[in-house]
Amino acid sequence: MAGQPILKLYNTLTREKAAFAPIDPTNVRMYVCGPTVYDYAHIGNARPAIVFDVLFRLLRHVYGENHVTYARNITDVDDKINARALRDHPGLALNEAIRLVTEKTETQYLEDAKALGCLDPTVQPRATENIAGMIEIIERLIAKGHAYQAEGEVLFDTRSMADYGRLSNRNLEDQQAGARVAVDAHKRNPGDFVLWKLSSESEPGWDSPWGRGRPGWHIECSAMSQRYLGEVFDIHGGGLDLIFPHHENEIAQSRCAHGTDVMANVWMHNGFLQVEGRKMSKSEGNFVTIYELLHTEKFGGRKWPGEVLRLAMLMTHYREPIDFSIKRLEEAERLLAKWPLVKESGAAPDTTVISALADDLNTVAAVQALHALAQAANAEPALLATYAASAALLGVQPKETEIDEALASAVDALVAMRLEMLKAKNFAEADKIREDLAVKGVQLKDGKDAATGERVTTWEVKR
């Protein structure tokens, strides 16, 4: 840690940016809400995965790889999962149908995250493997007068907590029940939320002191974070849309169950995402998954490499709204094409890149500094190791690629065709070949044969 800049992070809880001081520098602990695995992850889900992966990398750099614990959960029990299982596998028993849905979707999410350059979190707990912990927390809340039973449900009593609503900055009188919680007459207060609900014979369920049932949404994260990070930990992250009701209710459950002043010391939230200037939704026709971006031609008529998607995200500060557009992807791709290929480097990252990230994860400034370093490294190979380490800190380093004979032959044929087009003064078609190759990461360099004076073209893969 010696010589490292002071880390400053914006805390949603305090509404200010402040120096980060971990509870235990030998075990810095971060929890981030992961996916509910009922469908393929959309591009909005990619943003927190990338943002908090960069923070994970930075924390590992500052405190050491073995001194950071990053937990990102998998929600594999949810009414949306039940509905998808019944829709996709109507002939199977529900538990088997649910298993097929969640296993397939979780596997795809992990593959998507890897393609986006994200490191594996230290631990990825599943909700269904932590039911006992959820029941234990609910029992504590009931014993302490913070929860009650009513009509087959156990609910949290929001009026039992004096400062409920502090994270979202809402008065209790103004609270509305969360999207997954119906406002029913059996609630003491409209904002009370479900901790446990009974399951019918056709629904998944677990035995509990209140009958066979399943957990509410919020209690899952309280149990998983407590199991792997403790009653109080350093950083809790997620999207801006989770501040209320999810994160607010996590705080209420955890603090009231454990008798602590906070659940996490720092709360970080990434901004919203639009697609081509419009809110993403299926009704708008602009709903796009990470899988579709990587493997189909749905967006912009082509597939997009994971490193391009990642860089496009990092070119906007994580707390700002982002307009995910074809133009932004093309801009990121052009930038990557100018950066040198690298191998893993044992060098230290550039201090300018580190300082930018240390200032509330300012990836915009970090990308600008990395680009300047890349340009310098193109001219001065001695800087390549520093550039490689800096790019790795952002997770955007273009990797050296082995070119097989078939690919090399295809590129050679296109280069020869372009030379013929230039001789025929068909400059538009010649330029199109150059641009098409650039999209594939192949950069052309024109010159003259020293002996004959004729035009010659060489090429190299730039990402």
C-alpha cells in the first residue's frame, strides 16, 4: 500500500465523496447484487458487472490480490423464475423445470461476464444455498419486534426502525411498497415488506417455523452478505434502480437483526442506461442482451467483441447515465485499434491511470490516460510493459492473437484486391476493404517498394 494514492469513493448513504478506509486492510470486503437468473442478462446488467469488476481490480492492486473478498450473488429463487419454468418446461415437475432454467441462465451470465473481461468474484453464492441463514435472520427480527406474521406471510415492520429510508432519503409517510410487494390490508403499514411467504404445492418451498414457504427478495442478500462478509462490511454496490426498495430494505433487515449502525460503510450505485437515447424495453423494440451483442447481428447489423462493449461502458463515469449506442461502440472500437497488442506484464501500472481510478473510479480520465500511454508505447517500446499493466487494471487490454494460415491467406487476398482497386482508381471500394479489415482488427500500412517505386501494403492485427 505504500506509495499508493488515497482511494476516494462517492457514498450514496452520505451523499459525498470521501477517503475510503477499510474495516480491515487485510480483508477488504465488497458485495454486489448479481442477476436473477430467469432470462439472459441484458446490456443494462452488464454495467454493474463491469463497473464493480474495475473496482475489484483496483482494490486488489492497492491492498493485494489475497486481501480482497468480492461476493456477487445469484438469485435463483424468485416468482419470475417460477413463471419462466412453467412457460418453457410445462411437462416437467416444477423443481426440475426451475433447475433447467436457472442452470442455463446462470451459465450464460457467467460466460457473458467473462467475455466482457470480468474477473470471477471471490465467491458467487446462490440464494437457494442460503435459506437457513435467511430463516435465522427472520427469527431474530421477530424476536426483536421488527417483524410479524400475518395471513401466511412474515413482514418487516418499517415503523419499528427510527431511521428507515435514510439511504433513499424518503420519509416513511411517502414510502410505497416495492415492485414485488403488494399493498394489502394485512400489513400494519403500507411500506412493510415480505420476509417469508407460504408456498402452494405447485411452488418451490422450504420448511420453516412459519410453514413451508420461500423467502422475499430482500432477505436473500442480507443472508448471503452476512455469511460471506460479516454483519458489517466495507462496500455494497449495485445499480441506481436498487436503492429503493431493495437496498433500503436490506439495510433495515441487517441492521435490525444484528443491532448495528450500518450494514455497509460505503454504498455505490451505477447510473441508468439508455439504448440509442431511449429507455430500454421490449415494447420499444430496443431490448438487447449481452449474448445478442456478442453473438448475433441484432445491434448495428454485426457482432461486437467483448472488449469493445467494456470500453464503451468505461468511457462514461459510472455514476452518470449512459447512452449505449452504435456510435459509442464504433468510437470504442476505433480507440482499441490504435492500442498496441500486449502480453501479461509484471510491471506497475502508470500512476496517472491509478490516480484517475482512485478518484471515485474515474474511468473516463483513466481511459484518456491509457490512450496517451498507448500512443507513447507505439513510439517507444520500452513503455509497453507499463501500458500492459495499466490496461490490465481497466481490463481492456487487447491481446496478441495467433493468426492461422487460412486467415492470413484471406487477408492477403483482400489486400491484393485493394491494390488492384487503387490501380483502377476505384477508391471507394478500396477504402471499404480497409474499413472492413479495421473492424476485424487488421490494420493496413501503405508504402512504396524501394526498388520499383510501386505501392505495397503490409498488415498487422491490432487487437
